[in-house]
Amino acid sequence: MLNSSRSLQSQVRISKNHGFTLVELVVVITIVGILAGGVALFIGRPTQSFFDTERRADLSDRADTALRRIARDIRNALPNSVRITTSGTDSLLEFTPVINAGRYRAEVGTSLADNPLDFSNPADTSFNVLGSAMSVSSNDSLVIYNLGIAGADVYESSNRRALNSATNSNTLSFTGSSFPLTSPSSRFYVVSTPVTYACDMTNRVLWRYQGYAFQATQPASIVVLDGLPSIQRHQLANNLASCQITYTSGILQRSGIVSINISMIEDSAQITLMHQINVANSP
């Protein structure tokens, strides 16, 4: 009986130490793999959709910020100064930004100190500002009645003169001869140097160029722009899939219209935005 009891206890200990068989282990691994695959299939697409939505939102925000910056600049452009050219798949839009504007005295008033701008006198290079006093720097230019045509074009300097610096003054003076044409509304503009927005599809970047001198003929390509002295450029957007800028000149019934179509792509996300900007052309 004692030997029988010891044999039974030994069998119990052996049974307690018994592990999984190879077949059982393979079955468990197979079941876990099936479950994991089902879970991955169930949550994989919603997760990918979430990340795609996040990327599209980020692309849309970057594109919208760039378009709003362009619109803000162009709405402040000198009338009839917008011009555009294309070079292959690249689009270049140039304009002259307005810093300040006002009306000049066109006739003598009741005071002996009145200083009207006499267009018939080539030596008359100063005038009274009607309204608030104005501050200008020697880097600013004065433009009167810009029509964007020969003889009245800011880029060819026929109606653009360098201003002499003035601080909070009601009188402005300039260098050079008198202006060729009077403004029907006695309006003048104080402008800075030109600005160009360029779609660079070689590098898939939207650039903003500034700091370069007036060019009688619009720079025909990004290579030409990059070669201009003192030019500066800043990146507004990258990852461009397409970018096109067009300009429809204004007529009597409506303002000019700048249309910008921009498409951006990143990984599997892609967005396309179109923006139109009204351009005032009343000089």
C-alpha cells in the first residue's frame, strides 16, 4: 500500500508539470494571428483616414495662408501696375505696392503759401498735400496717373519720380522733371519697389520676390529674377503639384481680376484651391 501511494503521488506531480503540446501552441498562435489581423483590418482604414484628413487640413491651411497673403498685397497694388508672364510651367505675377496715397493741390487757393503742382512747368518739383501730413523716405517713389501704357507707365519711369524724404509734412518734393499727365482727380501715389509672386514648378515652391529695382520689361523667368541685383525671395508654400496665376485686365464695367489656382500634395493627401482677387485700376 505504501508503494502504491508513492506511485500515485509521483504521477500527480508529473501531471502538474505537464505543459502545452506543439499542436496546442500552433493552434493558439494561429487564433491570435487571425484575431490580430481582424483588429488591424477593422481599425487600419479609419486610422489612415484620420491621418489623411489631418494632412489635407494642414495643406489647406498652408495654401489658404499663402493665397490670403497674395490677395492682401495685390489689393494694395498701384492701379494698372499688375503684369504677368509665363515661362514653361512657371507663372510670374508682378505689381508695384502702394505705401501711401493722397491728393495734390492743383490750383492756388486763398493763401500765398499755397503750392500747387504745375504740370506745365518742368522746374516745378514740389506741391502741397491736401489733407493729412505725410512722411516719406528717399527710397520711395511718387507716381501720378499710371495708365500702364507708353508715356504713363511706372515701370518705364515716365510717370515715376524719386521722392525727397519728409517727416509729417504737408509738402512733398521730388527729383526730375514734371509729370507728363495730370490726374483727373488730382491723385498721387507713394510706392515702393516692385514685388513678384512666382510659381516655381521645378522646385515645386511658391516664391515672393522683393527688393529689386524697376525693370522696363517684366523679368521673363525665375532664372532672370534670381539674377537681379539686391533681390530677396521668401518661400510662401512648397509641395506644389500645380500652380497657375492668370490676370484679366479691367474694363469700364469691372475691375481687373487675378486668378490663382494652386494644388499641393503630401504623401497620399492632395488639395486644390482657387482664389480670385479684384484689382482696382482707377488711377
